[in-house]
Amino acid sequence: MKKATLILSSLLISGSALAHDGLKYDEPYARATPPNAVNSAVFMTIENHMNKDRELVSASTDVAEKTELHTVEKEGDLMKMRQVDRIVLPAEGEVVLKPGSYHIMLLGVKQPLVEGETISVNLSYANGETETLDVPVKKVMSGMKHEHEHNDDHSHH
Ligand SMILES: [Cu+2]
């Protein structure tokens, strides 16, 4: 089911609207790319207001050759990106897509993403539902190199 793209630009900051399917998309943005960059990423917070888990299983956008769901995991002292086949949105909970964590990876960006533009991103869920988001492009200062180091004392063995 494909939803008509919202052309009304007054709805640009529509992240606070509760979608029909009980999901709420807060402050989505795509990272602006310098002229020679080939990759970018989309971030947002997704709230699940329903009483059962939802699973984001894929994303797509016309501005990139390929779109993947990624997470970032610590390997020794390195932060490494890894593709995941789904991002689970826990019932009555939320997942934060942010630098250094889950993100929607845009591979092979066809042209630079310029701050102020808006890209259209389609999200597909395991139950067959889809959602189309208008995602503004923003400059993000923090790169992977400047990833915030958390002093995480508890280990996960
Ligand atoms: Cu990635």
C-alpha cells in the first residue's frame, strides 16, 4: 500500500503526528553529504504506541542506489557498522536511530544531499505496512571519528 506523498510543505515538521498505524516518527533527518561522498544515513526516533512489537524490515529511497538497515557495534576499540535484517520496535517503546547506533544507510548517493532539501524515504514493516516519510537534509557535525566514548562499565558477556 503506497501512501500519497504529502506535498503540503507546512507538514514538513510532521514528525509529531501519530501515524494511523500507531507509530510516531520524531525528528527524522538525513545527513548532508559533501560533494564527493557516496554514502549518507537517515536518523530519527520511532515510537511504537501499540501493545505489540513492530519490525522495520527495509527502507528505500530514490536518492541512493541502495538502502540498508544498519547498526553500529563495538569491536574491541573500533565502532563497526553492520547490516541488520530488521529493527525491532518494542511494544509501547521506542527505538532511536542515531549516529553510532541504528541508522538507515544510504549507499551510492546519486547526487549530494544538500541541507534544506527534503528526501522521501519509504519504510516497510514485517506486517506488510509501509510508510513514506519526508525527511529533511541536515548537516551533522559529528562524524564516526568523533564518536562519543561512553564509559560503559558493565560488560555484556
Ligand atoms: Cu551504515
